Amino acid sequence: MTRKFISIALGLILAGSLLAGCGPKTELIVWSHLTQDEVNKLNEIAQAWAKETGNKVTVVADTSSFQEFATAAKSGKACDIMYGLPHDNLGTFQAAGLLEPVPEGIIDKSQYTEGAISAVSYEGKMWAVPIAMETYALFYRTDKMDKAPATFEDFLKVAQDKGFAYDINNFYFSYAFISAYGGYVFKDVGGKLDPKDIGLANEGAIKGFTLIGDFVNKYKFMPADINSDTAKGLFQNGQTALYISGPWDVKGFKDAQVPFGVAPLPTLEGGAVPHPFMGVQAAFVSSASKHKDEAWQLMKYLVEKSGIALFEVNPRIPARKVDRENEKVKSDPIMAGFAASAANAHPMPNIPEVQAMWTPGGNALTVITKGEQKPEDAAKACVEQIKEGIATMGK
């Protein structure tokens, strides 16, 4: 009886172990702000990891705001991984304690541009992983020129002869010319942005603002009140041959059968290099996750497996060098142009104070292009307005 009882007991234990092994080891939830097609592809890759590891993964498209995410995290209802979020949101998330620092070994930093790493770092520490980059560049009509102008002298000749226009009063686009001579939004001090050190009224910034004003008032390239739709229409209709914009305009131009190419912005006087703003799609592990180790394992898998797969769905610039050098990316001349522009780009500031930047920047550009204020005065007013905006943020 004793021997029979032991055999039955061992059998029950073994059966219980087998049944326990049938269920998932860990259940992870992934939210994403990427497009639905990208989320669907991401889900395929995540399910492959789940099958390999015996875990369960749920991937869903997410449109929640920061506040909604914060509330969900505090109540234990948020995701383990956010895969695909514009990096300029990270400062707000980090300040609220919602991000888990990126452990060593998850990514190979040598695979990323300095700008991409900077975009996901806050106070000298990485809080997210770059997955894709986005910036703007110079569109040029290939029926009017063989290649884009690479120098300021050539640019002026082409612009004066064949036309140039862009959404000039949009600070996002015009920052490239302000940064070329040494202007900056917030000073980067050892990997930490200092919101008290605003470089939009220094000598370099004023030189950049002056050039922007000259585009309208000296060279007469475009009217002071031009907007994005008008500038795009001029280029599409062949009334201008040069235009500054981003990858979001590519499909429309292709559908309209516009012959065009994409290249980095030309160097300016003295060889100054414009630094367009760069946005980085980032991924992070929530500090509220109960399965951080598994979440980072999945993160590593997604980063290594999704670069080209997501590019094929939506052609963003892959963050990893190995993916950017993939033939599918390199063979696309349009994406190669944006990638070359991204190499010169500055990441948009990722600290909460960036919210105070946009309106003053646009105001300064508007009064300069209209000739209502001198560049140096407009620049100083811009800095003061940003400081005032930052001061009201904590109230």
C-alpha cells in the first residue's frame, strides 16, 4: 500500500508539473503608438518570441496620453513595454518616474548615431531604446537639375533661377539654419539639457535668423505668409525646384508623379552645416512592470528583429546601423537622402520644458520674415518668452 501510494503521489506531482508547463511562464503587454500596419507586424515578431520562450505577449495599438498612461501605470493596468513613442515625450515620463533605465547589454550603442542615443537619454542615463529616426531634408526636382545643390553658392544660384520655398515660419524646419552657426535651444551639459541656458539669441542664432529673414526680404524666394500647403503645392506644380520637408510628403509626390530626389540641406557660408531637428521613435520598459527581466528580453528581441520588417511596412529610417546598411534601405535613394540628413540632425529636446519652445520660436520667425523686427531683437524676445513659458509650467 505504501509503495502504491508513493507511486500515485509521484504521478500526481508529475502531472501537475506538466499541466503547469502548459501555461505561459509570463504574460507581457506591449503598447505602441506606431501605425496599425506597423503594430500588426510588430505583433508577428512578438508572437515568434512568445513561441520560442513559452511566454504570452499581447500587442495593441495605443493612443493614450501621458496622463492616461500615468494613471494606468499607478493602478497596475499599463503595459510592460511601450514600443514606438516620439522621444520628446520621454522627459515628462522620466520626471514622473514611469521609465525603467536601460540595462547594459540590451543594445550595442555603436550601432546608433550620437543623436539617437542623446534623444533617449536624460541626465546622462538611457531611459529608452531608439527604434527609428525621422527628420527633414531638401527635396529637389530631378526634371530641373541632375543633383541637389550641396554648397550655399550653388543653392543660391538654383533657388534664384528655379525657385525655393518651405514653411519658413515653422520653427521645426527653420531651426536647421539657426543651429548651423551655433544656435541651440537648451545647452547640452554632459548629456543633460539645461533649460536655463537657452542659445537662441547668441551670435550664431542671430546669424541664422538673419539668413532666414533674407530668404524672404533680400532674395525674395517666398512671401512672408507662406504656409506648408502653399509651399508643397508650388513644388508639386513645378513652380519651385527646391523644398524642405520630411518623409510624410513622399507618397503624395509619388502619387502625383512628381520627379524628385532628396538630399541633405546644403552647407552655408563658411561651410556651416545645418542641423535639422530629428525625431526618434523610442521604446521603453515601464517602471511599473512586474516582469522587467522578461520585458527587457522581449525588448532586445524586438529591436534586433523588427528593424527591416517595420521599414518594409512604413519606411522610417532604422535606428540601428546594421539595418540602415541593409540593401533594402540603401537601395532606396529617397530614404538614403533622409538618412544622410539624419546624420547631421539634432534630436528635439526631450525635457518637459520643450513645450515652451514652439510658440516663441514661431513668433520670432514671423516678425523677422515680415520685416517687423530686427533678428537680434526678435531673438532676444524669443528667449524671454521661452523663459516665461517655463516659469509658468510649474504653477
